[in-house]
Amino acid sequence: MTYVFAPPSIVSISIVNKEERVAVRRIYWLVRNYAEHAKEMGSTGLEPPFTFLKPADAQALVVAESGQTEKVCYPSLTSDFQHEIELVMVVWLAGKNISLANAYQHVYGHAVGLDMTRRDSRLNMAKQGRPWCIGKAFNHSAVIGSITPINQAGVIENAEIHSQVNGVDRQRSKISELIWSVAKTIEQLSTAWESQPGDLIYTGTPQGVGAVHLDDLLVGSISGLSSINVRIAPPSPLNT
């Protein structure tokens, strides 16, 4: 088969202590899945979480290999570029209308992720009742670290999650504080979409989100998982 232009390359993520990699299919994101973060965003913390999607291509998703510091370019159209640390689930079994009891059977492993946000653009769109795409879906808007298989990650609900900027704590919480647990998230999303191998599910961020600036160093960690290191770089002509 021939193409008019070259098809995009497959985006893949490394696995801790393995040579194989996971090919990415689709990226789902939960919003306001920690009560305290929902409150800092102006909600009561009592509403159920909701979902949006981001591009899964090589321009949007930054793969932060273990032990390396990856570059995230400061995007255009914002003066309030913010970080959000998140637990990421990696799906390996297809399914729809998955039961809570069977949810973990569909999870291959976990990783540390960052949801990078043009906060001012996102809020402006929300005020107008318009989609959030300009605030959430742009080049370098997502970061993910190496995947730890579920049988090596320990009891993820007991893990601590935190982010630092230039060595100073920004976000610190526990996975047990999720409104929708890992299993509940799988159950709920599978009522709307049929999950497939390679799907990534970012499970939401705890309180403490904030702005980052040029040359800032972000470190994201979750107990038992490979941490990520990200440096904020100058804007790129292609980073839109």
C-alpha cells in the first residue's frame, strides 16, 4: 500500500525492566477526581468526575524515559502554563461495560503522568461554554513516564502522589483520595467507550496545581512507580 504522505510514527512507552514497549492508542483524562482539587477549581468537590480526550501523537505526548530529563516547550497563547500530576493506567484488554469486580483484569500497569494546561485559555473557553481543546490539547500537553506492570507496582491505592517544581513541593496527596478509584474509573469509562489495548487513562490531579516558567524543573512521583523529570524549554515554532 502507498500513501500520499508518510503516515505518523507509532508512539510507544518503555516498560520498567523490559525490552518490550507499549504502543499508545488513545488518551482519556479524568477531570476533578480529587475533591480538594475540584474545590480549588471552583466546584464543591461533590460532583462526579468527567472526561475529555487529548491527542495521542508524538507531538502531543512527551515520553519521559526513566532517569532522563525530558523537554516540554512553553506553548503559545498562554501566560499561565500549569502542571497537573496524575496516575496513569495502561489498558491491555479490550472491554465494554466492564464490571467493577473485573476492572483490574483490563489494566496492564501504571505510570506517572503530567497534564500540562494553558490555564487562562481553558478558563476563558469554560466561561464561554466552549470546548476546552485550546487549553488542554496542544503539542507537549501530556507527559508520561515508564510503565510499571501492575504485579510490580504494589497496592496502588496505598501510594503517595506528589510533584515538585525546582525542589519545592507543589502537590502532595494519596491515590486513596481519588473520588473514582482505579477500578471505578475503568467501570465508568467503559460504559461510554470500548477500551482497547494501548489506551491510557489519566486519573485526575490532586490540589496544588500551579504555573511553571522557563527553565523550571518538574519532578513527578508516585510510590512504587518510575518518576519523571521535565524541564520547561523556550517556545518552539512547531509547538502549537
